[in-house]
Amino acid sequence: MNIILHQPEIPANTGNIGRTCVATGTSLHLIEPLGFHLDEKSIKRAGMDYWDKLDVTRYMNYDEFLSMRPNAKIWMATTKAKKIYTEAEFGNDDFIMFGKESAGIPEEILVENEATCIRIPMLDNIRSLNLSNAVAIVLYEALRQNGFRSMQTKGGLHRLHWKSDEV
């Protein structure tokens, strides 16, 4: 699975998203310009000590991304979409794109990709969710649809054992 952030502005969000990507084996694709430097403390703080384990690629702009990934199936997460994210049929190698915090994905991109635009339902008086929360919601649905491949699906206690495990 792949997450694209189109011109992200807030380093803490990108750090949190990076940590989610590491935890799920998801690649992160950053389309510039970024609203921060990748060496900022706030990114590393939010991503904790996972940032060095992140598979991250930077692109100068959206056109460069498209030229380097010509066959990518891209789902566009936007509050403006007609389709709800649970109606999408995510493939294991799909890309899910999110726009910058202040404006989302540019409408020039959205109108060219209407069939793959998806949204998270919310009340009318709310403009949008926090970017890192939105990424987690949609990404985990995509992972669920693909059977959480290669991910740990059973939890375990650290010191004790679940009673149901004792036989």
C-alpha cells in the first residue's frame, strides 16, 4: 500500500503519518513543496524513532510523480468526493493521496480523477478531519480489504497471558 501527501504543511502530521506507514509496511510519497524541512525536530518527534525505517520518496511536483509512477492507481481522499471510502475497492499496491492541510488536493487534479475520489463521512458543520487521522482511517480500511497482509493480527500481553490461551 502507498500513501501520497500532496504538499503537506504541518511537520507533526507528516511525522505521525510516517509512523503509521512504518507500522503497516506502507510506503510514503511526498510531493513538494513541503511546508517544512524533513530534518525538523517536530517530524522526528511525531515519528519517534521509526523515521529511519520509513520507505519514503520525494517528488518535485505531481507531474514528476505521475511520470515516475505511470500505472499507479490513485485514490484521491477529499471532502468534496461523492463516493465514501468504504465503497472503494482497494488493491494491495494502490496509492491513496491526501492534500495539504489548508486546502486539500487541488481541484484541477480532482476533476481529472472523479471516479477515484473518496471521502470520509462527517457532519456538515465540520470542514475536515486532522490529516494524520484521515490517513489512518482510509489506510486501515484498504489494509482490511487486503487481509492485513504480513501484519500481526493477534495481540499478546507483555508479562501475563490471556486466560483463553491457557489450556
